[in-house]
Amino acid sequence: MAESSPMRFIPPALRPLTWPLVALGLLLLFNVIFTPGYLHIGMVEGRVSGYLVDIFRDGAAVMLLAVGMTLVIATGGVDLSVGAIMAISAVLAASMVTPEWNEANLGAWTNTLMADHIGVWIAIILLVSLIASVLAGAWNGMLVSVFKIQPIIATLVLMVAGRGIAQLICSGRIFTYDVPGLEYIGKGTLFGLPFSLFIVAGVVLATYALTRATALGLMIESVGDNDVASRCSGVPVRNIRFLVYMVSGLCAGLAGLIESTNVSSANANQLGLYFELDAIFAVVVGGTALTGGRFFLGGSIIGALLLQTLTNTMYAQEVSPEIALIPKALVILAVCLLQSPAFRRRVLGVFGAGKPSKSRAKAGGAA
Amino acid sequence: MSESSTHPPLLLVRGVSKSFPGVRALDNVELTLRRGEVHALMGENGAGKSTLIKVLTGVYPHDGGTIEFDGRAISPASPRDAERAGISTVYQEVNLVPTLSVAENLCVGRFPTRGGLIRWGAARRRAETALERVGLKLRVGRQLDEYSLAIQQMVAIARALDAEAKLLILDEPTSSLDESEVDRLLELMDSLRSGGLAILFVTHFMGQVYRISDRITVLRNGAFVAESMAKDLPRFDLIGQMVGKDPEALRAREAEVRALHQKKAGGGTLARVNGLGKQGSVAPVGFEIGEGQTVGLGGLLGSGRTETARLIFGIDKADAGSLEIDGKAHRPGSPREAMALGIAMTPDDRKVNGIIPNLSVRDNIVLALQSKRGIWRRISPKAQRDLAAKYIASLNIKTSNAETPVGTLSGGNQQKVLLARWLAVNPRLFILDEPTRGIDVGAKGEIEHLVADLAEQGMSLVFISSELEEVARVSQRVVVLCDREQVGELEGEAISEHAILEMIARAGEKEEEGETGWKPVPLGDEERNERDGDG
């Protein structure tokens, strides 16, 4: 699409990722210059540590959300409820390792089970949290695909109600716990690297396989691009919509577990607050258009990393949290402007990346 | 009317042409409008009616010829420009905001203000004056969509007339109105005509044309065909002019062509459409489709052809009758169900129901086959590429490669991609709705040829086209529809364009005699939404 621009040197498969990668590169460069020892990666007590590792560890939750959000946005929808689903999943897990809660709600046998077979109990906890998350996603999917409520409204319902549900589960209390087995999810290390990274990698690979080794990816894009024509071509539009919200719910549940076990507590009001906005930003920066159609999982991951790098840069520069939002907003604005063909044509001239296309993501080549 | 014709004409269009890349949309068109007359502009799809209106209203500049309006040459550069000159237009879709009040709709863009603030009292009075001109008394503070579609249409007319109009162009104003609403609108047109206004009336509904029009101008393929007094032009001749055939010469030629297509004698019956119908869409229709037979659905636009096809393919669910295949009755509720029965369909509206514009040619071609196999049994990338390459070659699809987004191809090539999509699933019954509409002559020939090949290979086809000659040529059986009702069926030797036209004309006349006049079955709003939705 960009024969007359520098874009022609970039393999088609990477073109959608160009601008977020450029922004990420610039941000890293800034850090390398202004943060001493930024690239240093050392071993501390058997684990790899350093600024770069922190980005991956801190960004795990948003990366996970971005995976599910990518699929939802590709169908032309959006999922505002992921932050609330994170809270539900986290609160469920935190409650189920709290003996008083178990005794009051599930019966004393659960505490016996927890005491005798903590591994089994943790497995049950994970199962319960994730099933609840998938059900929450299914609720969204039902509102959107069966009752045809606009996604932004349909998921807003759970965004608001979800935190109420989480509050209800824990009776408004903030449970803290000390269960190393559970905390391993958020804090543990495997081969010296944060365990959460392996979860993210596993989910990304599984989602990639799910969408590209089957026809699911094609059908998601088809639904997002023209749902009427998709239906007329026999695409099971309703089921596809249903499915992507369930996947998004599952990703949110995992993200909630990582985020809460990392701090060994679950706050129904604060956990995952505004994470949905970060996830949406990551997806859009990654080259998937909000109008649906072609989607780019890799781009979303880069978008999430970009966001986390930005946040961590603020920490490293000791920018106070109240002010940190402003430079963050400015960088986000800059990336969005870089992505806008109209802006590039007007302001950057030579970088104008060729023809005016509706959106770079939609006109882009391979996935 | 008779006295007005002695005045010099209000609008004189002479030799106007308009070309788009690859298409000559208007070629030397003439149009003469007189004050105080209703002038119908008729023609099939793609005849150039819309383009002519857009030239008159300044949406497109014209390439050649002159437009003389009210005694001086004009070439409006924008719709505002045309409005200032005195040409006002009400388009097919009501161009108003249903959730604003009547007054707001009438004054939007020209609110009376004082010091930057809207003077609501003056706005209301202005709205009331504008409504008086069309003989309406409404509570202008109420929301527009509290009123019926006909009233909304009249408000749109009032808004158009607000600007000192001399010529009013009505583009398909009645297409979403029911019978009594049409009556109201035609009454209004009559009274505006008495007031000296010239009205250019564009419609597909013949009954309305004959009820209200003084003169009729027919366009075909962008060219001027004839201007006649309505009372001197029999309905049958009008249809002949629109579709481009001398009614008398038709019969002889048809007989020859028919002989060529009769050789294929049908085997058994593949499917039987048993009174399939849907309230507000099409009255129950019934016909048989033989193995390897081509059944044409004949009729003018809006006659119920597409609606029938949509019921068979399950895009809309029928509420009466059934589709019998292999002796079992079905009522497909979705295209998926129809596909399971071995049915395929290329829809009439490529952009809405057909292509997935931003996906590649390859993705578009494999989509239906992939849907049929299911999500989990993906067609391997190599098989996808082979499939795409095969059809790009065999259908001669002009694209730079298989990965090009299909939305960037020309209409004819998009149509071929859609044909490829369905050929890939190897259907038993293939419904082709307007496969040749809106594509250039070359591609048209190729697609006609392809359809003939399919028929010869023994695929059963349902063929729909606005070009009745095309329908007559390829079909062994023709089901004739008029005003969303089946009005007859022709078989074998009896099929000719002439015979189809006669059947349509007769059906129309019969209804006129029955004093109810023309009787549309409009698509309700609900229906429209349903069409736009997914499932």
C-alpha cells in the first residue's frame, strides 16, 4: 500500500506493527539515555531482574486483556467489563483461601480439604475463578449476539454490576492471604523469569493457534468487516460473537488472578480499575481498527508493552503519579497521530505512507 | 396543463453527458419540464435517472450539453447552488432527523437568530408557514417520528419548498409509503402542480405514474429514449421503452433463442416451492424447480423477485408455506440452514449482502466453503491458495493477486468473486439475484456465459434479472411477479420477453380496473431492520 514511502522496506507482515514499534523504540531509547542501567539485566536471588523484565511482569495483566479484547474488537465490538471481571475472579480466589469465608459460605469441609490437600484446593479455586469469568463473558456474549444490544452498552452493564458482584462475594471486605501456592501465579518465577510471563505466552500462542490454525480468525474478521454478508455466506455470526466475549472473559479472569496474587490480596473496588481502557488502547495502537475486521494479536501485545513501558518510565523518572498521567496521555496522542494517515500526510510529508486509506489497519496486508 | 404548455419550458436539458471512469452514465440526455406539470422520469436500474438528478442538483458537474433553467443557462456547483436557483430535491430516503422536532427539521441550517441565539418563536412560525404551503397543520414542537412516514415525506417536501422552489424533484418518494399514504402524497403533488410548480417524479411504480403524470421521459442505459404524453403512451409500450425492446419485434427473435435453450429437458424435480411467503414481503409463491432446470423470476424492480429468493435462501424466514427438497418440507431460517440443503445464492446488493470488502479475494472465495466445513476444519493455506488461483483463472477475475482486498476490485470482478465463493461449495440449487447488475458490458457477457455453462453442467438455477430478455433467454420456466405477488408462470415454448411483459402489464391493468388502483405492499420498518441485522 505504500510503494512510494519508507514503508516499502518493511515486510508486509510487519507493516501494521511499524508505528507502535517505532514508538516503543523511541521510548526505550529515551530510557536508555535518561535512566542509568536501564538495559542491565542481572540475577538477584535466582531470578532475572532489571527494568526490561519489569515491563513484561507489570504488563502481564494488560497483555492478557489485550488478547481477548483484540478478538472482541475485531468483530466490531468492545468489552468494557474486563476490569470488573478481573475483580470477580480475584475476589473469588481470595475468598476461597480465607477460612472464615469458606466456613460461612461453603462449609467446614473445604477448610479441611485446604489444609490437607492445598494443591487440589488451589486447582479448584482456579477452576471456579476462571469458570466464573467465562460465564461473565458469556453473559456479555448473550446480550450482544442474541439480544443485539450494542456492545458498548451491553458490556457497560457488567462493568458496573461486576464490581457489585465482587463486593457481594466478599461482603465488602478486602481479603489478604498468605498461600504461596496461589501467590506463585503472580509472584513466582520459572527458569528465573516471572511465571506470569509464561501464562501470557501460553495464552498468546493458544489464541494465535485458535484463530489462525482454525478458520476462527477468518470468520471473526469476516463478521467484523461485514456481518450481513457473513451471515449470507453461512458464517455462524451469532456463535462467533458469543465466543469472542467468552474468550475475553477468560483472559480477564486470568489477568485478575495474576494481578491479585501478585499483591496477595483482592480489593473489589480497585483491582483492575480502568484496565479496560488500557486494553482497548493497546489493541487500537496495535493496528486493529475499532470498526472491526482485520486484527493483529502481535500488535496488541506491542501496544500493551508500549503502555507499560510508559508507566514504568514515569516511575523510573520519579514523576509523581498525579502528573504521570499527563505525559502518558501525550505519548498516547503522539502514537495515535503517527497512525493517522491524514496527520502523516499533512505534517510529516515524506512519511505520508502513500495513499489515503480509511485506516491503516484495514488496508494492511497479512495478519 | 394545456395552458401551461404554451409557456416557454421551465427546464431545458439538451445533450447533457456525464462520464465516470469506465462508464458513460449519461449520454446526450434530453429533458423538458414545463411549469405546472408533473413529469415522470422512468427507466430501469442504471438507466441514468439518479445521475441526471445529481447533475440537476449540482452533486455532479456535467461533461457536456446545456441546462437551461427559467430562461438562463445554469450549471449548479452544489445542491445549495441548485436550491438558490429554484431546484429543490427530496431524496428517496427521508433526509430529516426523526428525533428532532418538526420545527427544528424545517429550520435546521437556517434558524432565525438574534445575537447568536435561536429565536424559537420565529422558528415555529416559519415552520408553520412552510407546512401551510403543503397543506399540513402539525404541532411543530412535536418530534418528527411521532408522525407517519407520509407526513414525514411531506415535511421533507415542505422543507424543500421553503426555498422559493420552482422545480421540485421527487426521487422515489413513495417507495416506503402504504396505499393511503401514497394517495395523500399524490394529492399534494396535484395541488402543488395547480400552484404552478414543476415536479420531476422519479419512481418505479407504474400505477402512480399513470395516476399523476402529464408527461413521461424514458431513459435507458444513460441515453434518452422518448418523451411522451402519459395519456398517449400505453403501459405496454412504456415497459418496452424502458427495457429497450420494440414489443412487436420481440416475438420473432425470442422464438429463435428459445429453441437453443430448450434442448435441456429436465429430469426429476429437485425442489418445490410451496406457497412460500412472508407478511409485508411477498405473498405466497409456488413453483417447481427441476433437476438441472433454470427457473427465472421475472418482474420489474420491487415486484418481489428478491424477496422470494431471500425466503428460499433463509435470509428472511418465511411465515407461510415451505420449501420441499427431496420430498421433505423445510422452511430455512438462516442461510446456514439453506446451505445445508445444498442451496447457494449470490445476492442482489453486493456491497451489503455479498462482499467482505477489506478481506482478500482469497478469503472471500473460501468463506462459504469454510463456513460449510465449520470453524475447526480449516482449509489449509495451500488449498486456499489453489482454490483462489483456480477461480481467478477460470472466471478470469482481474485482480493484482489473491491477497488484494476485494473491495478494491471493480463491480464485475467482485461479482465473479461471489460466484466463485458459491461455486466452491458445489451447490445443487444456485440462486443468482441480479448477477449482471451494475457491471460493465465485458464482465456481463462473461457472467452470462458462465451461467449458461453451469446450467449445461446440470446445476439447477434460479435466475433473477431486471433485464427480462436475459431471464427469457436462460430460463426453462419463468415465474412472473408483480407488486409482490405471483401473477403467472410461463413454461417452455411459451417463454418470451414479450409474454412476460404482457403478463406484468395485464396484472397491473387488472388492478386498476378493480378501482383500488395500484396496490403496493410496502416493506415495514421492522422488516428493514431485520434485513440489516444479522443472526
